[in-house]
Amino acid sequence: MGRVTGKVALVTGGASGIGRACCELLAREGARVAITDIDERQGRALADSIKESGGEAVFFRHDVTSEEEWIATIRRTEDAFGPLNILVNNAGVAVFGAVWDYSLEDWRKQNAINLDGVFLGTKHAIPSMRKAGSGSIVVISSLAGLEGQPFMSGYCANKGGVRLFAKAVALECARDNIRVNSVHPGVIDTPIWNKFADDNTGPWARLKQGERVEPQEVARRTTPLRRAGKPEEIAYGVLFLASDEASFMTGAELVIDGGIHAGG
């Protein structure tokens, strides 16, 4: 306990899935957590739950594609807790399809959240971290940010983009003692699967043969450990990078995928 005691953390997309697990774990380990999301109901409920458990948390509704909202959200976080020490750029969406069927609207929507949102958050978090004297920025990329996947060209493009963005910013911010690292999850059992489990055009379509495929089944067929990861297993990686235990890590990639990339 207490691995990030006294630190101020902001987690985007914090209301569910990996983001929720990060908020809960960071708060349990002593951080004061600003939860941001467009899902107000779940976000406020999570903040209340953390406070009931003895942690410190606030919720802010936050569209990561808006620069004005980023400026306001960081200001509100500072007003509540003080300058930022930790930013977890987690908010993201996945729009799948063959490139010849992919609409420019879908391409831009996905990039706005997954790439522009990471850029804006990083840009506006850095001045706050300079005030704090140090910081850790964790970018949630994906296994798709390390290798190509069919029917995921748009997702691969922006997740690969944030991977190299994190490396470049790590070099820019090293003298300020601000570290920037990326995390690359594999198949993780989160609510996002409910949004596309019935989709026959996704990258697992070749596995389905007409039946609904759950993340555990996809993982059983594709992951050496033969199971899907849990959101908290990603959160523990984020906690490590956010903590002083990772004080000599910057510009690095943390792959948490059950072994898939080991064979790639």
C-alpha cells in the first residue's frame, strides 16, 4: 500500500474497463484521483465508491477531443488536489472494418479520440507537472500499436502513432523529470466487447463461424496463456509506471498481452 501516496492523478476514460481499474488501484495506493469520462453516471458512481472506501477522488465530465475541456479539466484538478503528478491517457474507441470500406468520418473520429486526445492531454499536463517538479505520463496504446492486424488499419494507425508520440515526448521532457511510457494490452475482458461482440467484420471474424465469441474465447485461441487479461492486470502495470519504482523508465513500452507478441 502507498506506492503513489500524495500524488495527484488524472485518468481519462476512467468510468469503466481499464480506466476504472486504474482509478481504483491508484486511489487504493494513495493517489488523489481525478476521474474523467463522458459517462457521467458511472464516473460519479466510481468517485463516490472510492471515497466511501477511504480514498480521494473527483469526477469531471470530459471530452478528450476538446482542447478547451482539457484546459478546464486540468485547472479543476489543480483546484481540487494541486498540480498533476500522473496522467493516464486511457480514453479510446475502436472502429473496425476493411480499409476499402472505411469511411473518412470513422477514420477522423477514431483519430480524434485515440490520437488527438493523447496529444492534447500530454500537452496541457506538462505545465502542471513542471509545477509539481516531476511527473509520469502513461499512454494506453495496444498490441495493435506494435503489429498490424487485419480490419484494424485505423486502430493500428492511431495506436502506433501514440506509441511513437510517447517516445518523442519522453525525450523532450526528460530534463524536467517527466517520464512518458506506453502500455500495450492484448485481449482484455472489458465492457468494450459488448459493443462489438456481435460484429462479423472485426479481426476475430475468422474465429467466429457464425457464433458469438466472447473475449475469453478469443484469448483461448490466440493467447499463449489461453485466457483474456483482467483490467486490474493492466492497472498494475500503469501503477508501476506511475510510481517512483519506475523512476529510470521513460520512452519504454510495457506489453501486457499474455504472450501474444512474444511469437510475433
